[in-house]
Amino acid sequence: MGSCTKIESLPPDCVSEILSRASPLEACICSLLSSTLRSYADSDMVWRSFLPSDHQAIVSRAVNPFSLHFSSYKLLFHYLCHPLLIDQGSKIFKLEKCSGKKSFILSARELSIAWSSHPMMWCWKQLPESRICRFAEVAELRTVSWLEIEGKMRTQNLTGNTTYAAYLIMNVCDEAFGVEFVPSKVSVSVGKQVQRGRAYLGCKDEKKCTMESLFYGNRREVMGKAAFGEEGEVISIPLKREDGWMEIELGEFFIDEAEAEADEEITMNLREDGYQLKGGLIIEGIEVRPKHIVSYHAL
């Protein structure tokens, strides 16, 4: 309590300035210490500092625009911590509650998917029965031998001095085939910086592997040897999200303040060019979020 008394003895503007240099989580903790600190921690000066400088522009891009005349900046901050569908429904924006850092999801329509306009290879479908689908359409793979998915965005849209990771959000149908033998090549590049890796699109299933071996024969052994890539190379597998989808990490990158201001292009890519027929993937989009988030929160 002694430390609280010392802080409370400072001029109000000074206390608000100190809290504005903390994090949203720390400001909330301080508001629990005393009623005086609560009045400072809940002030517009503090919570406006936690909002991104372009928050008004982001809100103006919302599919369902809402009034900016909130009773406080704290309420606006908490509103933006929920998914906001923007840009005619092609992207989702969200703030991280604890830090105020930005995250985005690019819909499948925002991605460059090889052969996606060919109805024999890909189909675009709605999933109205699914509560976990956030966009109007998803892309479903029918059959291709060459798979390439790429997304792009700008560093200026993200928070500086932050490590981000990009994740392909996808699902695999029960009838999926050809996605378990060889990991795809994945990469994320920011300017001249490139991180590369590999990732499996499907999880191993004993029954399915037995059936596929009848069709592919010895090709499975050959392709399996190629799956390990270079020595020490990390191979990712799909992980279950809380929203019901699966995700594969494409790579991570760090954005400093200079890169954010320079507005570099970020390119996120997944490619499998082994010319093996594959199908049964459903692509929702690519999420870019701060790397330190270790749980897969539903948006």
C-alpha cells in the first residue's frame, strides 16, 4: 500500500502518463489497487494510448460500421479486442487484450491460390451451417497436383517491435487424399529477410495410409525420404484451434519500428510441387498474430 500512496501523491496527469506507458493488462491491475488509481487507470488519456494510431481508419473499413462516440476509449479498446470484419468482408482485425497489438486474418479470397479459378480443381463454397466460419466463402480443394497458396500484407498494418507468426487456417475432409506423404514448403519473407520450413497438411491415420499405399505403392517410400529435407529443418504439423479449425505455422518474423514505418511487404507462402494428386483441403485464410500467443483462441 505504501507504493500506491506514493503514486497517488503525484499529479493526476503524471500518474496517467505513467500508466499510459504500461500495458492494458498492467493498467487493469492498477485499477484494482485503489479507487483513486482506478480513476486514473480508466481515463481516456491512458486508454487512447493503447489504441493503434490508425484505429479510426480501421473502424471506417468495418462491414457493419458503428459510432465512434463511445462513452470512453476503454470501451472502444475492448470492442476492438473482438473480431471486426473489414474491407467488404475479406479480412478480420483484432487487438490483443493484454498488449493492444494488432492481428489480422486474410480470407481465402484475399489469397493467391494456384488454379483456384478452375472449377475442376477448386470450388468456392459457403458454410452457413458452421458457426466457426467467419467469412462468406472458403476454398475447397477438389484435386490438384501442384499446390501453392500465398498471402501478402504490409508491415505498416502491424504493430512495431513485435514478433509475429503467420498461420494457414484449414481443415481436412474425411475424403482427403495425397496430403500426408510429403510436407509442403512454407516460407515468410519481409523485405530481404526470409524464413523457410516445411509442414504437413494432414495428420497420419493408419487406415487411410493403408488405403493410399494401394494406390501409390513405392512412391510413398520415395516421397517419405524427401520429407525430412535439410538436416535440422523443423517440420510443422496441423494443430487444433479452439474455433474448430486446424492451423499450420508458415513462419515467424520480427517487425521493428523502422520496418513498420518503411511499410515493407510481407509474403506468406505454402507450396507442394511434388506432382502428386491431392484433394480434400478446406482453406479459410491466413492469420497473422503476435508470436507469444501460445493458445489458439477462437475469434
